[in-house]
Amino acid sequence: MTATCREPCCSVAPRMTVAELFERGFRRSREPLRAIVGATCTSAEDNTAAFSLDIVDGRISAVGFHASCCATLIAYCEYIAEVAPGFELAIARELTAANLVASVPGVPAPKRDRAVLAIAAFRAALLAADDLQRGEPNNESRLHLRHAAP
């Protein structure tokens, strides 16, 4: 028996409902972050999402995320977390919000914009992984002051 291709072009993952994805994603979003942490992204409605990754041999080996309490956003993030392991970074970058909307049926039209936030947060984690592979420091932990203390 041969293994099926898990690349986005021919993934055969079964379609999951928003409720199933939310249920699993709600638990996953409470887990500790992975080794490579992307910047937190925020939408106009103040929803937030941040992804973290483990990378082995140029492929995503595990995905974690933290997201605000929006069932649709958590479902979209969970879908990414379930399909991305095994992807090369270059292939993972090709995942789009339109792909996400098409892959998660049953999302009401007014809530589909959460896919854009989920993809932006995922790409921020991919960017952090690229920076790490190039040897560039992750400056996310620096303290940023707007006004100097007296």
C-alpha cells in the first residue's frame, strides 16, 4: 500500500464541519506553543490569532495556535493545524483564505473573513520559521517602550 500525497494540490483529507473543527481546536488552542512562534495578528473586530510550528528537515512536523474565542476562527485555525503537518514551507505558503473557506463547509458568509486572519497568522509563523532558518534573530521578545521612564 502506498501513502497518499498530503500536499495541498491533492490532499484527500475528509471534509470536517465547523463544529468538529471547533471542538478539537478549542482544546488545541489551550496547549503550550511550539518552538517557532509567529507574530499575533489582530482583525478589525479585535479577533486575534497566532500560530507556532515545529520544523524538521524543512517540513512542518507540528502546528499549534492560540486564537480568540470565535468558533469560526478556531475552526479555521484547527483546519490549518490538521492539514499542515508534513508540508514543506514553500508549499504551506501557498495555502490561501479562499482554500480555507472552500475546505470548511457551513461557515456563514459574514464570518468567512476569519479565514483571512487565520492565514495571516499562519504566514507570520512561516515567516518566523524562514527567519530562523536564515539565522536571523527573532526580535519578538524585545521590550518596546513608547515613552521613556522618568
